[in-house]
Amino acid sequence: MKVAYLGPRGSFCSVVAEYAFPTDKRCAYDSIIEVIEAYEQACCDFALIPIENSTEGSVTMSIDKLFHDSKADVVGEFTLPISQNLLGHASEQPLELIYSHPQALAQTRNYLRAHYPYAQVQVMPSTSAAAEFVQQHPERPIAAVANYQAAEMFDLEILAENIQDSAQNTTRFWLLGKDKQRFDLPVQGQKVSLALTLPHNLPGALHKAISVFAWRDIDMTKIESRPLKTQLGQYFFVIDVVNNKENRSKISFAIEELVTLGVQVRVLGDYLVYAVDEV
Ligand SMILES: O=C(O)C(=O)C[C@]1(C(=O)O)C=C[C@@H](O)C=C1
């Protein structure tokens, strides 16, 4: 079995991939887009993508690519507490540039502004790609925001640890695949995720759409709009609801009601949520 993930090794995605698929073939790709494309082109059986962080919100590249260019199903979710660190080379020179994934830079924004107000930040495709880049340029006054595993892997000094602005910093990752798998990890719950496209000519369309969950007492854990990429002001909505014994049949009836309202419904997945330990 093959699982594609955002690499190189040492990324948070690779940490989750190693926990979930310790004995399977794990293939690192350079971007989230390439991970999803690898899955679409059947180069792997599963694809692991970051979807949302508690500080910075949705990983919009993942949601948009999944909605617009892929039919993949979500077959699992992993939540990982995220601890960020500043990695570099021991040097007296003040840091001029700090590299990382945009999500990691956003999660450490206050810390970096307070401690390195004169350093510029530079976006990289992943935290581990940033660490690798810093390793390759020992002569430059640069650093990366990444995890402990990346520090070890790329032989970098930890200049500052636990620099995330929120102590509860956590990221959700989705596993795309055909078959549901059971993982040897603690289960936190079960959810159904939907992507809804509302009819344009229905007044109160969003209100009507979400009321199908409200009056059935189905707990919604997320709602987010993203551009349909057609014209300004047109969106699709990603909605997550809790799936449990009481909700199971109610969710199918809610979906039927949405269709009756003229809402286009894509079931992104019905999946278990697993907890992964901090790195
Ligand atoms: O760059 C990484 O290490 C990733 O796995 C990506 C990613 C993300 O896109 O959210 C994953 C977890 C952290 O929130 C920061 C970055």
C-alpha cells in the first residue's frame, strides 16, 4: 500500500503518515497540489493532506484542490498538536530571513514579530522544505520554522522552541482514499463532511440549508465558504457534522432535504477522527 504526503520527511504531514502507516510505502511530494494529483493519477492508494489549523484556519489550497479538481473521498481524519520551533545554525549574526510553510509562519506570527522584528519571512512549500533549505545554506543568516524531527533530520540547532502563538495549536489532516482503514490510534469521534453549492435564486438559501441540521439536532462542527471560482460572490460551503449512533440516519434524511431544496450536495466523506501525539 502506498501513501502520498507533503514532504520532504520531517514535515508535520510526514509525522502523521509515519504514525498512521508505519509499515507501508510513504511517498513524499513537494506540494499539496502534487499530493492530490498523485492520488488522482492512481500513483498511490491514499493521500494525506493538511486541512485546518486551530490558529490559522483552513488550508485553502487543500480544500480548493479537493473540491475543484478531485473526486477523492475523505476516509479518515488525524488531529496533531503542533509545536513549532526556530531552527538554524549557531551564529552571532542577526537573522535576516525566516523560512516556512505559510501556515507555520502564521502560527508563529506574534513570536517572530516580537523577537525578530527585522527579519523577513519567506514562504516555502512545507516546514521541512524550509529546514532543508536552511541546512543547505550554512553561511547565510537564515532560519526555518519547523518541528523537532526536522531539526534532527537536517542537523539544525533549535534556536527557540515552542514558539507557536497558541498553546492549543492543532492541525487536522484528511486522508483521501477508496477504502476505510482502521488505525491503531485513539479515536476522537466520527464526522461527515459535505460540500454544498446553493441555488442562486433561493432567498435565505444558506439559512434554509443549515436548518436541515438544526431542527434534527445534528451538531455542526464547521462551516466555511470558499469561492466557486465562477464570479465574485459565488461560493461553495464546507460543512462538517458529528456522526454518531443517534445522527446516522438523520444525516441521510438531512441530505435528502438539501437535495429537495435544490442544493447540490457532495459528500466529501464519512470518517473516524484519530488523535496523533505531539512531536
Ligand atoms: O509544512 C508542513 O510541515 C506540513 O505538513 C503542512 C502544514 C499545514 O499546511 O498546515 C501542516 C501542519 C502545520 O499546521 C503547518 C504546516
